[in-house]
Amino acid sequence: MTIFYKKLIINPIIVIYLMITAYIIHYTVTLSAFIETQNIIFRLLPLEVGIPEKA
């Protein structure tokens, strides 16, 4: 019976932990993707400005 009660207590904690970790992973992935897109935009802007200077 004690093992059963321990499992009942542990399971919600595991579920909450997994949900939090999944949310953090999702947030970091979206944030990194947003930063990558900004980096690509900032890399493309100097190229567009730099091409006329070279020519």
C-alpha cells in the first residue's frame, strides 16, 4: 500500500516536471529560432549594402 501511495504522489510531480521541461524546451527553441532569423536578417542587410560599395 505504501508503494502505491508513493507512486500516486510521484506521478503528478513527474507529469508537472515533464510539462515544465517541455515548455522550457519549446520556449528556448522558439527563442533560438527568433534569434537565428534576426541574425540572418542582420547578415543579409550588410550584404545588400556592401554589394554596391564593392561594385
